[in-house]
Amino acid sequence: MTVTAVQSSAPKIGRLVVVGLGLIGGSFAKGLRERGLCREVVGVDLDAESRRLAVQLGVVDRCETDLAAACQGAEVIQLAVPILAMEKLLAELAKLDLGDAVLTDVGSAKGNVVRAARLAFAGKTVRLVPGHPIAGSEQSGVEAANAGLFRRHKVILTPSEHSDAAAMALVESLWRELGADVETMEVEHHDQVLAATSHLPHLLAFTLVDSLAKRSENLEIFRYAAGGFRDFTRIAGSDPVMWHDIFLANREAVLRTLDTFRDDLDALRDAVDAGDGHQLLGVFTRARVAREHFSKILARRAYVDAMHSTDLIFLAKPGSSLSGRIRVPGDKSISHRSIMLGSLAEGTTEVEGFLEGEDALATLQAFRDMGVVIEGPHHGRVTIHGVGLKGLKAPAGPLYMGNSGTSMRLLSGLLAAQPFDTVLTGDASLSKRPMNRVAKPLREMGAVIETGPEGRPPLTIKGGQRLTGMDYEMPMASAQVKSCLLLAGLYAAGRTSVTEPAPTRDHTERMLRGFGYPVSVEGSTASVESGHKLTATRIEVPADISSAAFFLVAASIAEGSELVLEHVGINPTRTGVIDILKLMGGDITLENQREVGGEPVADIRVRSAKLKGIDIPEDLVPLAIDEFPVLFVAAACAEGRTVLRGAEELRVKESDRIQVMADGLIALGVKAEPTPDGIIIEGGSIGGGEVWAHGDHRIAMSFSVASLRASAPIRIHDCANVATSFPNFLALAAEVGMQVAEEGKA
């Protein structure tokens, strides 16, 4: 069989030996052979037919029956035999002169492999890199070997502190060449994670089927079983010998996981016996939505990763006028706070219009993890069964905040006074965001909080601390810092007051009052005292003005446009974008003004207008901090110069929004000069070209808007994150007349 090698950047190795030519070992060998990474691939297997097929199918170059002959001169030896055969194989390898060969494996219980290697190679040097590819197929054997089996699947390597760094790098590079997503993990942690996510489900499936099958009166259960039973018990059809080996090899971790599950199962039985519907609802809603939530996060992340790897590009074409009536998604800030305060309230809170975006869902899941029963979201409706200010329970593990800085900063205030320890983590982007701005004042109140290097996540919060209220003057305007400290003040002894240097959004103060908690606001100082309670209420979340901002600017700059944005929140601490556009000459009117759940709401009518450059008043900067990327586009279309100062906060958002927007505008022919705390933009014509969003959703959408006045199409790179923050942006843009779409779908 002729194999065409695929060009590779990984280091070439001489001889690769794969011991065990089943699905996993065969796929590893075949993939590396087809990529031309090895001068020779040698297979070893006890089964003669497997050896014959491996050569015939191009899985290996040749096979050997003698292990010593196969391993002579080998640079990498992959061990792909059953777990309980590993001990004997390692003992045989220890008798050989392996030179500098690197040993690695594919077993799912790493502690057993490491112990066997330590015993076999006692007193000898061995370059071992334990590994576990999380991939498989319903087919088995060397005939099922698939060179693409590991593509976009995880491979976990479990090196020790004594592992050879060069050997580790080599094994990692080989897996990456096969398209795998390689992670490292400590041996014990790996075995515990796999015990919970893989081994326990198989144990339960085997046990349930066996329990029913051995009772003749239960045969009708199989006859009339619905899809759920078949789905759950499908894994009971797995290889019994293989799973026998796995459970014996990883028995300690399996037993720990099984004991925890047994405790939860006993609690569930007690709830059924007592007719405790609230307990049952809590378990079922947490389970259902946790599965949906993390499945969505992983699906979105897989989508974003895939799109980043292929560079998702928006193609934005010059447009004509905009028209119509649309409603943008619900306000993210209010959605966050509705979950937080609803969870801490006494009684049941109903929320309508909840934003079902990844950030708000991270907050919702965090409170589920702390024992709050929350139904939904379903079409924007959420029902929260509050537990009171002192009713939260310790989460089983770290609370994952995704990319939500709001979630992490506000929760740190609430959690600083809880009786239990918590750890707040986030994705790679959030892990670069500064957290000392909340950690430092919370420490002054008595909290014990540890951050990562340079004050970045993760946050480790020590429970059981007694907080004391204080008067805090914020060095810079930040609604997140203010809200964090006010929420901590709900638990702190005495009075907690926060004075801000400039107005910021006041959703927390408004919503606290809506839940019946007294809040004092005197000028620029907001304060609370502990000792009161939150009472459940009904919340209607208005449309998010930050999302509406893209269309406010779009209709302002596109000649002949008239657009109505419905039910938009016009909280005076959020309307900086409207104020700035009006100062520039924008034609914006508020219609049907009303108050919903303590928040002012209106329909916003915007017509195209000739904009002029201005010096943006610094007191408006905090009121429009998230909207500046698209306001920069308005400035590029305005007559004259626009100057922004006092906005250094923009440099530590999802991207450095000052520099990234300046780079993009310059690429389109606009004169833009970034400054340490702002930007200077000379209005004029906008050309077409290539710009980069750097994974920042607001940058991508802002340049989409810029295309309305461009002389040629704009190709916007790295736009995948738009789908996670404003999933229907492209659909709404098309509805009102913008010509922007994913490249290839335009």
C-alpha cells in the first residue's frame, strides 16, 4: 500500500514502535506514518491476524513478534496494551537496553501505569511520559485504525516533576500533529476526573442492566424500554474484560467517586420517601441545566476554537439606508444582578427578558452550584427560589465565570462574607483581567482573598471572615467595584459607603431597592447597612443599550436611515452613548418612556444626521465605556476632530480597545492617533480593507457598522466571539439593511 506523506513541522523521529495494534495504538501509528513523521513504524502484537492486517492496511511498515528486536534503536515506544497487561510489558521492557527511547502509553488509569513503571525500572532511568487520549469508536481492532481519530479530541499527559522535559515536548508534539488538544494534569487528579466522568457511568450502566436482567419478572422492562433507558445503558455493551481491568486499576478513585454518588443517591431516596418536592426540583433543575449550560459552553468554545483556527471572517459591504423596528437582546448587567439578588432574596423571584448569553449563564450556574433552585431560562423567563442572605451552600468545586468580569467582580463581594471557601476561575481572556481593584478594598473590610500573579484570576476567597463596613473612595469610576463593595456591605458590620469620582451605572442600587433593601444615595456616595433582608419580586429586563449602540451609530451614519429600537433601557448612568451622539449632532428621540421594575425604558428613534467631531466630556466617559469602539466609528464619519481622554479603562477590556480600534481605523485610511488614556480621530472618508478584531466582539461589530460608509468592502478577521455575546447580531443587521455576513455566506 502506498502512503503519501503529509508535510509536517514536528521533529522527525527515526523508529516508532507501537506495542498493541488495536484501535488506539493502530490509529496513533497510522496517523504518524501518514504524516511522514517517522522513518519507520514498527508494530508489536500477540495476534498474528492483527499483525498481518496492520501491514496490509498501511498502519505500520512492518511487525515484529519479538519485543527486543522491535525496540532496538527505537526513539519512541507507544504502549497500547490493556491496563492489567501493562505491568508485565513494563517488566519486559526494563530488561532491554532502550537507550534514550521515550516511553509513553494510552491507558485510562495513570496511577497504575506510574506505579508499575516505578517498580519495573527501580534504580534505572526511564524517559516515561504517561498519556491518555480521550477518543474512541464503536468499532475496534486494527482494521478500525483511523489516522484522524484524535483530531479535536483531548489527550491528557500526566508527567511528574521528575519527567524529562525533552521527552514531554516530543510526545506532546506528536499528539498535536495528529490534531489533538493536549493538556497536562497530575496523575491523581486525572484518575479522579476519569473515575467521575467515565468509570462511574460505566459502572452504573453495567449494574443497572445486570440488576434488571437477573430478575425474570423484569423482562418487560426491557421489552417496553423507552429511548432514555437504551441511551443510558448503551455503554453497558462495552468490553467487559477491558472495564474489569480499568476498575481494578483505578479502584481507589472509583471508590471515592462511588461513595460520593451513593450519599447523593441516599439523599434523593429520602426526598422521594418524604415527598420533598422542593429537594427533587432542586436536583433535577440543577442537573438538567448544568448539563445544558456546560454543553453550550463547550459547544460554543469548540465553535469559537474552530472558527479561530480557521479565522472566522465577517465580510461587510458598503450599505445603503437602514430602516425598521427591532429589539436587541436583554440587558446583561441587569440579567447578572437579577440572578444574584433573586438568589439571596426570601421567596420566589420571576425574571422576564433574561439574557441567555454565556456571561449571564455563568452567573446563573454559579448560584445553582451554591444550592439555589433556579428554573429556566426558557425564552428569557427564569424562576429563582431564593435562599435568603445566609442560605448559600459551599460549592463542590471552583466556580467557573467564563469570560464574565462582571460575574467575578460582583461575586467576590458576596462570597467574601460567606462561611465557606470559594475559588473563582475563568477562561483565558478573563484570566488576564485585573482583579486587585476589588480584592484590595475587600481586604480592607476584613476579607481574605488571594489572586493569581499580578492581581489576576483565579481568586481564592477564604470563608468565615467577619467584614466591617467602611467608607471607600474609588480611585477610578467603576460600576463593578461599586457593586462589589455594596454587596459585601449587605453582610458587613455597620455602614458601607462607596464614593465614585464620576457617575457609573446604578443598576445594583436600583435593584436592591426593588427587592426592598434600603439604599442611601447622596450625591456621588451610595451606602448600605447590614441587618435588612431582600424580598422576592418580579423583574422585567429591558433591551441592552450597549447592544443597541451599534444600531444607533449605524442609523446615524447611513444616509436616509430611520430606525426604531424597542424597549431599550435608558438608565441615566448608561446613556452616555446617546448623550455623546447628540453632542455630535445625532438625531435621536426617546418615545414611549416608561419605568419597568425600577428601570427607565423607552423606544429609541434614530435618524441619519451629519455628525461633527467633538471633545468628549470626561464626565460622560464612565457612562459610555463599553460603547466607545462603535463611537470611534461615528467619529471617523464625523466632520472634524474627535478627542477622547480619561478612558484608560479601555486598555484592559477584552482587548486593548484603544490600540485595536486605532490600528483598524488607520488600515481603513482614517487618521487616528492613540494616546495613553484615549484617542484622537480626524473624521473623513473610510476605505475598504482588512482589519483584525483580536477576538473582541465589540471590535468586530463596530467595524461591521463602519462598512456602511466605506468605499469598498471590509474584511474583519477573528470574529468568532460575536456568536457568544450577541448571537443574533448578523440576523438583526440584515433585517435593517446592513450587508454583513460570514465570509462565504454573504
